[in-house]
Amino acid sequence: MDRDNYKYDPNLLAPPGAGNREAGGQQGGENQPAGATLQPRLSRMFHLPTGLSIGRYSFSAKGYRKLEVEPDLQKRASILLPHLQEPEKRFFELVATNELQRVKEFLLDNPTFNINCVNFQGVSALHIAVQNHADQMVEFLLQQPNIDIGDCVLIAIRDNDIKILQLLLNKLQEIAPGLEFVGVTNSSDFPDYVTPMILAAQCGHFEIIELLIERGHKLIKPHLPNCRCIDCVQIYELSDLLHGETLRLNLYRAVTNPAYICHSTHDPILTAFELSKELKSCATMVAEFKAAYIDLSEEISNFAVDLIACCRSTEEVDMILKNPTGVHMAGQFLYPRLKLAMDYKQKRFVAHPNTQQIVVMTWQGDFYDWKFKPFVVKLFYPFFRLLLIPLVTIMCIIMPNHSLVKHYSIPLNKMLTHTASYMVFLVIIFLESNMNKKSMKRGAPDSGLEPIIIVFVASLIWSSLRVCLIMGPMRHFAQLWNWFDLVMYVLYIVTFIFWLAASIDVQQNDQADLERKYWHHLDPTLIAEGTFAIAVVMSFFRMLNLVRLHQHMGPLQICMGKMNADIGKYLLIFALIIISFTCGTCRLYHYYEGMVQTDKSTGIQKSQEDSFVNFAGALKTYFWAIFCMSDLSSGDVVIETLPGEVENTYIVNEHSFTEAVGHTAFAIFEILIVIILLNMLVATMSTTFQKVTDNVNVEWTFGKTELYINFMHQTVLPPPLNLIPTASGVTHTLDWIHVFIKTHHEKTAKFTLTNCCYIERHPDAKMMKDFPVLMTQLVQRYFREKDVANEGNQLGEIEGIRAEIADIKGLLKEAFASFAMDLPPDQ
């Protein structure tokens, strides 16, 4: 609104009709434009000023017009920043050039000078001295009265200047004892929650962290986002969400820095595993900062990998992997730290060559020739092992300490023996499933193979149960293949139950000779055949688990597992779309169910499809439409032929609108599912395949190690021979009883409902004494390699600058030479 255009108009107070008397005009004349008499009345009614400007338009009692020039806006100072005066600028220049004597003379000449003056960026003279690493200048400024330190402590930490930091911390200690432990408010560089310890840990300055710890600085690890303790609840109630989540993220950035981990724990590898798992949990709970948490998790995992990479001998790697600290249910497994890495999904740690060297040594044992055998020999070697199984069984029972038994106790030989035995089981169930069904009577099958199958399945169940008790249910069922085995065992058990039910039914009702076509659709024999067929499919499919051991087929098997996970993600979307269309069109054609239309001229009959007549029909139609196997006539409406009004005439009626709705719904479903979602699924699976391929060594090695550990826990005798009590099994049982009754310094007998009876071995005193020494050496090597890498990068940059300078010199020489040649001889 333009206040300068407010002017007094006497016509506003004049009565109607007197507006133009002085000018001699006639009010309400013919030449007067429409609305001219209305404008003064509106002005008097609403008390409008004579001039009112809004934006680029000006309103008045005479009308409105567009302004040619925009009115000047009154300037308002909304951002107020400090500005240095000439003496202050002079003082800043003296501090920046580090002229200590002239600074002293300046302050003597200006005793009332404000030494805490700042420029428009909020930078004071002390900030400049700290940033220039001027030790003497900082010491002199700190001696001045009423000096404001501000965030100079944080700047010194960021610049890794220990000497200046000590001066600043001592000054803060003089001002107030607890002032050095808190952050700084109103800092343009750092949030108020950033304390010296947080910043030092985030920057990874090893010596500064050590200095701060000696001075009593502490760093508390943040709680998880789902924590509901009193402190976390108060933070959520008193502070905003963004502040709380940002604080948690910055604290995790501090506690996950390798420099701080090495100061705060005696086992950096264990701490790295635990923090990596916490960060992955935070990434799932705080979706807004998921990328940041994932990056931190990968960084801390790489730190553990770098530490294992610093090992220089097998003995050092062996000591790290044998450390049982932090491992739940370590049991008698030789390498508890390896099991811990598998639990935390530390794939790079497990796949590192140093770790794999120990794993492969344990896997192969003294069977050194296995890796050099041709693939064809390895493929048919289990058939040869079948001939030795009876001999191994006898020796395990009679001579458990024989060298041959120890040779067959290595995990590789266990795998070969168990595979050979499982192939026998596959042959037996293949023969059972290929029995002649035409001559088969009601009741349980009587081929003679059923008792062998039951014994085999019982031994397989006992083998899996034993491994589950040793590893623990949580660790055992973390592998999807063990869930697969569980489903397979349940199907076999259901089959055996219905075999028994069929036998009892035949004995009670005496209908063994009844033909199959008269059987009830839920006859026990039919149910047993169905469940047995599915179990046989799963039994043969289980051989795919061993493919992981092959260097070329293993990655493909892992890719297939990852793609199954992608399919699972899309199943919910598929299900929602199918159910939506099914519910909408399930009864659309219900009236036309069973109708047949006959063409009287040709005699051809056309019947109504059951696509949209009921829920089951619509669901079946849409499901098979995903694979493009539904007929295009599924949306047709068929009305039976109607008699006409005249005799021997017929009427063929058509419900076009209903048919159009059915075809439209069917077409839209095909577009959504086949064109959009299926192509999205293919693209997602391609991306998954590419990710696994890019990281194929890590993914395949991790999956292979899982299989190694499973066979390390298996018995020497394969199913069904594992049901026979052996000397080693009896020895382990007696050993547990002995440790349970008598207190032992190195072992403890434990019992839980999930793990039954097991022996927990105490850590070796010598190993626990040598482990901190080893970790100290690894940390020293880690930081040394890190410094050498940084120095190499700096030297590379310096060499690049030198090369550029040399090129510039060469160009200048050429330019001057050409310029000298162009000059006349007299010049």
C-alpha cells in the first residue's frame, strides 16, 4: 500500500450528483462510461482513499490503472551481521600475519579495545591465531582479560593441533572446572551437542583422544532408537525428533571411529562386530538416515577386516579365531570367533584370505590331494566311498583312536561319506515313488522299502537335531536350508502317519481290494502319496546345497537364493492385485453359469467359461493369466439361445456392457501384472545378479564357509549308521557327566532346554594373556599402514604439482625463446 498517494478529495463528501458541477459536467450523461456513478458511491461507502497501489496496480475513486514503474519498497534490515571498524581490521591483520610484538604495541596503545570483536563470519582474532597454528600468539591472547574462547577448542581438535589444544583446555579449566567437557552454543561451525571428545573421535585423532581421556573426558555410546529407558523417553519428550536422531548419528560416528575403539576396548574386532550389528538395526528403524547408518556399518566392518589383514602368520590368525569372548554357545568348536563372525554376517571378515586359510586347513585336514583332483574324479568319488563305509563303521566302534578313523573325521571326509549315504537314500525313495499304482491296494505300500525309508528319515532327523543342539536353535535356523530340511522332515512324518492310518483303516473296514476310482478324495493312502511325492521332490532338490562348494556353480546357487528373496518381496504386491480383481469380478458372470449357446445354422455350441462366475474360478483365471495361460475368451458372456416370438425362430441376446467390463478388467490386469510388475521383477532380479556377481568372491566364500561349519559338527558315521552308539559318542557323554559332577578348572558342564547338555571350555590362560599383546601389534600395524597410505597420497599430489610446474616452465621457456627470435636484431 502506497501511503504517499493518500490525498484529500472534496468530491467524496459531496452529495450525489454534485461530483462534476464545478467542471460543468452533467452527472449521469449519455457519454459517461458505465459504472462511473458507481465508483464514487463505492468510495464513499467503503471510505476508499484517492490513491491505493497494490503490486503493479493503482486503485482510486476514478478507477484503476497499471503502474509504469514499480513503487519503491522500503528497505528493512532483516539480517544483522557485525562489521569491523578500521582499528579492528588493523588488529585482525596483525594477528593474521603473526606479528606478536606489533599486536602487543597495538593493545598498549588501545587499552579499551574489544579483543573479542568478530567479523561478519563470527571469527575473532583468537580464531585466526588458532587456525594459523600460531602457538605464541594464542598464548598471548589467552593472557588477555575477559578473552572469549568460543569454539576455538573444537577448531584446534579439528586441525589436530595438540599444543594449542592444551593451552585452550588449561584456560577453560581456569575459567570454570567443567567448561572443557561441554559443547559450544551459537557456533557457526559446530552444533551445540558436539563436545571435544565427540569431535576428536569423529576426526580419528589418536593422540588427542588419548589426551582427552587422561583429562577425564568421556563418550557414552548412544542407545538404540527403540530404547524406552527413562533417559531416552525424556529426550523424546523434551527435544525435537531431528535433534535427537542427529545426535545419535553423530555419537555413532564418534564411537565407531577406529582411533576411539582402540582406546575404549581391549578387543577391537569384537567391538566392531557388535557396532556393525547395532548400526544395521538402526538403519532398519530410522529410515531417514538409513544410508548414513549403512555406510557406518560398512566402515566399521572394514576396520575388523583390516585388523585381520595385518596378521603376519598363521599363529596370529589362529589366536584371533580361537578367542571365545562374546560368543554364545561356543561349545567345543575350535574357532569360536569364526562362528561369531558368521552370526554377525561379517562376510568380508570371513572371506578374507587370512581367515580362509585357517578354514581350509581345518576343512581338508591331511587330505592334501583333494584340491588337485580333477572335477570328474571329485564328482564320482562318493560312489567309491560307499565301499569304505562298512569298514569305517567297524573301526569307529572298535578302534575310535585309529589313524584311519581320525583321517575320516576331518570335515571333508565327513562330507564325502554323508553325501554317499544320502545318494543311497535318494535311490531308495526313487524306487518307492515309481511303484506301479494300478496294482496297488488300499493301505500302506508293501514294497519292502518302507522300513528302510523310515530308518533313513529318522537318522536324518537325529543328525539335524544333534547339530541344532550343538549350534543352538537361533544359529541353526538362521540358515534357510535348515528350514527347508525341517519342512521336508515334516512331510515325511506326515506320510508315515497316514501310512499307519491307512493300514488301520484297512484292518477295521476290510476294503483293501476296493478299486482306486471308488476311494474317498481324502483317503489316507491318497494323502500319503501326495505328501510323499512332495517330500521326494524336496529330497532331490536338497542336493543343490552341495553345489555351493563348486567355484563356478556355487555363485549361481547363491544368486538363485537371492532372487528367491526378490520374488518374496513382490509376492505381496501380486497377491494384493490378484485379490483386488478377484473380489471385484468374482460374481460378475454368476447368472450365466452353465449356459450354452447353440448356433442353429451350424450346430456349434459355445458354453460359458467359469472365469468370473465364482471366487475360485476368478482366482484361477487371474493366477494363470500371470503366465499368459488363461484363454482370451475368459471375458466372454454366453447367453443361451432363446426362442423367438415366431415358431422355429431363435434369438441370440448379448450383454455387451457386462462383457466389456469383464474384458476391460482382464486387460488392465494383464497390463499391470505381465507388462509392468513382471518386467520390474526381472529388472530387480538382474540387479541382484549383478550385485552378487560384483561381489562374487565374498558371497560365495561366505556361503561355502557355512557349509564347512555344518559338516564340522556332523558325526563321522553318516545316516542311518549315526544311530549306532560309537565309542566317541559314549566318551563325550561320560565326559559331560564327569565335568558336571566334579568341578573342573578348564571346563564347565551346562544344560539348557534349547541346547540340552554341552561342555563350555574356559579360555586358555596363555591365549588370553597373549591376545592383548597381539591386538596391540595389530593396531600399531593398522595405523602405520594408514599413515603410509596417506603419505603416499600426499606424495602423489606433490609429484603431480611438481610435474605441472615443470610443464609450465617448459611452456614459458618456449614462449620466451619464440619471442626473442621475433625481436629485431637491434633490440
